[in-house]
Amino acid sequence: MEPEKLAVSLASLSSAEDFLDYFGVSYDPEIMAPKRITLLRNFHRALASMPEPRGYLAYKKALNLAYRDLLIGNNLPLASSNCAHCNECDD
């Protein structure tokens, strides 16, 4: 797939499930429902570890790795937020 076409296709995807469907990755909707952000974070990490240029197959591989990591619990830890100590947004 040409990079321009891939970029256009990726821009049209709006959910983790859209990515999984687009790349033909089988998934359990009940597992995915509470873990969408985790999957996308794992996907970003897996994709970043792959050499450029990244084509369709690299994206698909990264998404498969991300979903596998999600299933086995190999996830990035969430960074703590300082919002509990901040009141700048309280307008």
C-alpha cells in the first residue's frame, strides 16, 4: 500500500476497534471495551520500535503485538498526574 493511501486510511480510523478491524486483527470486544487506551498506548510503543519507513505490514505487526501485550498484561504503567494538586483549571 502506498504511504499516502495508508495515511489517509489511518486518518479515517477513530477508535481502537477501527484499527483492529482495518488491520484484520481478531479481538474480543468484551476485553477491548475497558482497555482501548491501553491497546493504543501499547500500539504506539510497538510501532515506535520498528524501523522506518513503516508500511501497512509494520502497522499490522505492531497492532498484533500490542493486542498480545494487552492480553498477557504487559502494559505501560500510567504516569501519575499532578492534577490532584493543581487548581489552575478550576475556572
